Amino acid sequence: MSLPKELRYSEEHEWVKQEGGKVRVGITHFAQAELGDIVFVELPSVGDTVTVNEPFGSVESVKTVSELYAPVSGTVVEINEELDDNPEFVNESPYEKAWMIVVEPSDASQIDALMTAEQYAEMTKED
């Protein structure tokens, strides 16, 4: 399973990449594999506020609909509009093409509370 070490991870299977004062958010390889083929992604609008551990959107796969949970609180400053026409990017490239939103965090310390790649790998390993 691909797990970039420079990212931080939430218990709800979102990843966070710090980019200056902002964070880029997507779902992990583990999450997309569990969901199966993604057919639709619903995202908030630019300017919307997201709250840590609260839903900010959803992904629909051929199997189910799953909510996306904000790993940090803040204001959405960018969304990945490519996912409207290409939801399969989530399966093909969860860490590159399929980022979902960019957030300007209201409390940067929330990033520190997220898991490292090693901690996330431990949480998701098969018994």
C-alpha cells in the first residue's frame, strides 16, 4: 500500500499535505481500495467552512456512499474540479490527481494531532 511519509493521516482515512499556511486534503489509498470504483465525488464550495471530524462531502462508489471527514477546521480555498468529470482519479491516483480540497486551517495545531505514515500503517494493517 502506498503511504507517502510526508503526509499526515486521520482516523477517517483522509490525508493532509501542508503547503505553507494551507493544507491539501484527499482520501488514502487504503480508503479508496475499501470503497471500490469511485463514480462520484461531492465536495464543498470555495469559501465554505469545514469543522474537524465533521463531514465536508462524500464519495460514491459502485458499492456504497461514504462521507468525507475534515481532518482540520478552516475555510475551503480551493476544490479539485477535475473530480467532477474524472472521479476515477480517486482510484488511480489518490495522493496526486485526486486531492479534494485545500483548506486554510483556523487552528494549525490540529495538523499535529494527525497520525504519521507509520501510525496510520499500524492502524490499517491486516491482522
